Amino acid sequence: MAAKSNRIQGFFSNSKEKVNDAIVGAKFSAQPAHIITYFVSLQSIQQSIAVARQVVDVLNSKFEGDVEAAVFNDPQAYENIDFTKYGTVKTTFQKYVVDAYYVERFGVEPGRLDETQNAIVTLYDTGNPIIPLLKKLGVTVYSYDMLDDTTVRLDAGAVTVLMEKAPYLVAMGTTDMSKIPPSAFHDQAAPIMGQIPDPGAQPTIGVIDTLFDERVYFHKWVKYTKMVNDNIPIDPIDYRHGTEVSLIIVDGPALNPSLDDGCGRFKVRHFGVATHRQFSSFEIIRDIKQIVASNPDIHVWNLSLGSETEVNRNFISAEGAILDQIQYQNNVIFVIAGTNNTNGELHKHIGAPADSINSMVVNSVDRNQQPASYSREGIVLSFFTKPDISYYGGVRGDLLRVVEPLGAADVGGISFAAPWISRKLAYLIEVMGLSREVAKALLVDSAIGWEQETSHQRLALRGNGVVPVNIQNILHTAEDEIKFVLEGSAEQWDTYNYKLTVPVVANKQPFVAKATLCYFPRCSRNQGVDYTNTELDLYFGRINDKGKISSINENIQSTDTPHGLMEADAREQFRKWDNVKHISEVLKAHPRAKKAYSNALWAISLKTKERLSNHDGEHIRFGIVVTLKEINGVNRLEDFIQQASLKGWLVNRIDVDDRVEIYNQAEADVHLE
């Protein structure tokens, strides 16, 4: 988006309507059923049981206890039933038997924890403080063992007691002690005498990693803070990984010209929180919270540390959950490596904290854009697309050149793919002045292109696709494309704009369209698998003659069209509850222009849905990237801008050169005589 593109920025108007989200039960299939978890009051449970008993009486008396017969029977069969005799009414009976048909069971999913190791455990929110609650069970913990109101560190003995006496209290849990998987490839170091100018007004990226060696040639670009306890013994190898990661962020293109991204150099604020050996996840989580709080000027954080241990497929790790909380509360984004698979296991699942939903999780590919042999797999919680994207981390025969304490080395690993994405995000946010929501959406959109991944296996390894190398290929658009971004805050149930202009040619609109949405919701680990609290349901397309949006992906979740859409289908087809959504029309070999409806306008709408009513009213910032591709290859940008201006839009083109100059001037030192 440069000389031939633009940026539309505005806050959508909000309707006053407020509705509750209706959640449909799980559909029976060969696949694992979706588990819906809620903590409800004892009074509500008692009332539901009382009504259910009335329904069971009717079911046994009139349908021989056959739920399926009650659901699919001729409606006339209900006319001869006196429901008042059983203390209920027909509509209540029908609702209960339909729910009973689709719900497999009610119960509490037992926690699964390794009782031989220390663990970080999140309990369901029962409304009671954790410390006295655990004390009643014979488990003693102290305030310094608490990460938040429902998450606590327990030793192996306490884990055993909890799992024996009250496993139903466990929402999620992960092992406390983690081991960093080694680099996939690491060739012998060689001497290097690098040269680099002194730092100036360049943006700063935060790095949380192993230790940093201040003897390297680029040390002036790195402000280093050691956070490892002085009583822990340090080996020379403890400086290797962190130094290599910071090198890529500072001066990666100089040593790897084929990956020159056009972003320049970056300064680094490096925090050494771990050695290469086993470490405490609990302590690192505490360090990260302190680091981010103490450095509010840093918006992009690179975290290439990861656990050798696979994340539980039904849990979010404590590390991932804290990162999600930090990103919800602060204007920051974490870039996380998807963790290396170095022991040759097939289908090995990603390790913490690569299950963080709000973070940008990165996997590695080779130069043919095929998943690297050492990549580990998502998906997270059965449907969240993790990793988000992929990039080049070095493979055998095409390794990356880095610098470590002993000199230059050739390496490969997902740890070295993530810093390149951190560079791109920092460029978009700090230099281009884009919000983190728009910056993330741009990277995801650029990775997808016009050919969205459909294979579950490919999504599990590559995420949404591979990000282009050069930043210009993310910011610039093709001559036959119009790309613009929308950003705002979802404050009401329906956040919308019905005045998007799309050029009309001979009463038709010759475009195919796509859109990518990103937002950072509040997440609750103590909700179990129902982890994200807020859903932004995306609708984008033409306004038909009935005044309704004909969404380009035929989304029907929140429409008034009758449908029997199941929860599993909504997640599969429309990415329900996912905080990264991409919808697109298919780019066919011989596409046809669309009919222009009477007003010729397009619209976009976000339906905000909350799992928990006490979170209503929260303002979720979002960013949307929209691309319109002219099917005849014609550049219609000027026509688009003119029509948008007539509809009251303030259109600002993103000119890369101008933005860079503005940034440099703003950051220049002012000397007063």
C-alpha cells in the first residue's frame, strides 16, 4: 500500500441493539465432541434438575423414554398431551428434549496432571479464594505461589493431593519445569569481524531469551539485562541462543542478504531470563510480567524460548495464558517460535508458550515453502490456527548465518524464523504507524494471498501461509488491487459501516474480495476449553436490495435466516471464536463481474458476542484488511478514492517513503544552542 494504494481509518458507528449469543450443542460425529464448560450457581443447577425431572416424566409416559422419538415425532402428537399434568409446558419440554438429543453428557471434565512433577494449575472460578480452598483439602500454598486469582504453583506432593481429593476443580494445568529444545541445526562457529555503525533513532524490539554476550560486534545496539539468579551456574553455551536471536533482529539482513526484508536495523532491549538447561516456567512468567510492565515503550516482543514438552491438546499452558492476558491488557504483541522437533517424532505437538492465542506464533519452512523437518504441529484447543504463519528459519543446505560468542555460525530452527517476523511487525507499528491489530492482520493477509490453506495438516504446520520476504510486498499492492484497512473499537453488539464504496462499471462491480480480521480478546484459562471470552463475527459484502449484507463467505451465524448450524460446523466454516479470521471469494480462472444492487454500496459488520455477561461493555480494538481485485486487471484506485471521499471517508494513502521520513524526523535528536 504505497503510491497506488491507501488507508481508510475510522471508527464504525454502533447500533444500540444488544443480544445474547445462543450456543448450539455439539453434533455427534466420529470426531471428538466439543466440550462446553461453564461454572453456574447451585441454585441454577437445582432448578434445571427439577424441570428435567418433569420432562423425563412426560418422556417416559408419552414417548416410552425415547428422546429421538420426542424430537422427530409428528408435531400433532403433542396436541393430545396435557403438559400441565406434569407441571411443565410444551415449549419447555421441546427445548429440553432437543438439547438432550445433541448433548452427550453433563459432568465435570477431570483434570489430567502428571503427579510426579511440580505444576502450574488453574482452578475453575468457584467464587472462593484459592488459598483457603486448597487448605481445606490439605494443600498449603502462599501468596508468592499465586500467578493470578485462580492460578497457583504446586509441588508434586500437592498435585497428588489435589488430584486425589478434587480433580474436578482443575480447569487447566501444565508442568512447571521445562526444557528448551535445542536448535535443529548448528554448525561449527568461525571467526567474524563484523562492522556496524552506532545506533541512532531506530525502533526497539524487546527480546526475552537466554543470556546475551556483550563482546559481539553489534553490542552497542543491545541494552542487556541479566535476570537469571546469580546463584545459578552459567556455562558459555548459555549465551549462544539469545545472542543469535538478537543478531537477527539487529543485523540479520547483513549476514543473510537473500532475506533482506528492507526494514533496516533495529535496536534490542534484551532480557536474559533462562539458561539452556531446565528452567521454571513459573519464574519466567513472573519475569515476563515484570519486564513488560517496566518497558511500556516497547510494542513488539520476541520470545523464541519454548518448551520441549508438548502442550496438552485440551489445555492452554500457563505461559500461553499469561501472554494472552498481557496482550489483552497492554498495547503489545509477542512473536513466539513454534518450538523445534529435534528427536524425529512424527506429529509432535507444539510446546508452550506457542499455544498463546493472542500472540503471533511462527513456524519454519524451506525455500520451497514446505514445512521444515523440525516443525511441530498445532492446532490448539482443536480449532485455533496455531502457528499463525511461517517464515524461513534455515534448513540443512540452506542455513542462516548468525553471530554468537565464538564468532559466526550457521543455524536452523524455528527460533530463528520468529525474529524476522518481529522485525516486520516493528516496522509496521513503529515506522508505518499502524496499530498492532492492523499490523498483525497485514502479515496474516500477506501470508494467505488469494489461496487460503484448506488442508488441516498444512494448517497445523504452516498456519495461514508464508509471509513475503520484503516488507514492500506487504505494504504495496498490485496494480489491479485496491487494499485498505479499517480499525476501530467494537463497543456494542453490532459495530458496522454501510458506506463502503466499490466502483461500478456498466452496472456491475468487477471485483473479487477478501478480508482479514485480527483482535486481542480477553481469555480465561479457568473456563477450560472455552478459552476466549469475546467473539467478533465478521460480515463483509454487498448490500442487497433488502438492505442486508450478502457476506462473501455466506456467513449465516447471526442472521435472521433459519438454520441448524452446529457449533462444530460454525468453527470449521466461519472460524467461530477464533481471533484471527480470513474470509475470501475464490479467485477463478475466468471470474465474472457482480451485479450492482440499487445502492451499489458494500458493508462490513462485526457482531460482538460474549461468553460471560459480566464482560459485556468491554471495548475490543480490531483491525481489518480488505482487498478488492479487479477481474480485468484495471487499476480503479482513483475512482475508489473519489467515491469514498464523497461518502464522507477521510482517505489517507500509506506512502512508505513519506512515513519513513516522518518517523526519522520525529526520532531525530534536537540540539539546543
